Amino acid sequence: MENIFYEGQIIWAQIDANRHMRHSAYADICAQARSNMLHKVGFSLDKFAEYHIGPILFREELLYFKEIHLDEYVQVKVELTKYNKNNSRFSFMHQVFRSDGTRCCTVHVDGAWLDLKKRKLTKLPEELAPFLARIPRAEKYEETE
């Protein structure tokens, strides 16, 4: 499977009273997968700090399909689904799979880049475009000007 940016075992702290993975644990592993992916393409926290920018989310939607239980292993796939070049807004899709290949959850997030000094949305600097080009695209990827 391509575009896997997180793999790991589900631990006790990620389980809820119904003995399956708690809702916020899905968001946590998807955030880690997204962070891993950004780091791999060159958008490390240090790179963001050089430009005083960071990613900010506006929306996070989780769609559940199958349960994940304690000690199971998961993989998280991350792909860019939308990008607006004019205002640097982005959307990512994360898919969480059990080790047997069963898709258990899809997480969609929408966000943009934040200027950390001005605390306002900002465009991604042109010199970072090569890093942006390395982000895996979804099959139905959309780009607008």
C-alpha cells in the first residue's frame, strides 16, 4: 500500500469503555501521520520555524467503518485532496487500515498556513513550492488558482 505515513500498535490509552479505539485516538494517529508525511517531504517543524508559519486546521471529519481493538496494528495513509494556490488552503484525506487491510476509518481535514508572528492566514512562500510538489495526491486531487 502506498502513502503510508504511520504504522503502529493500538495501546491501552487509545481504548474507550466499549473496548475499541476511542474517537480522539483516530484523530491523534492521523495528525501524527500527517506530521510524518510533511516531515518526509521537507516540511519539518524546523523548516516551518524558518518561515514563521505553521499548518492550522478548520475542520476535521471522521467517518467510521470498522472497529479497531487493543493490540491491533494499524497503518495510516495520507493524501492531499485539494489545494488552492491563491490562499494556500488545503484538504487532506487519511485512511486508517487494520493490518489485514480492512479500512476502518477515513478522516478528512481542511486547513491553511498560519503566519505565526502576525497570527493571520498566509500564502506558502514560493521557495517552498518544491516541497509542496512532493506531497502525495489523491486520485481525485483538485487544484485551484
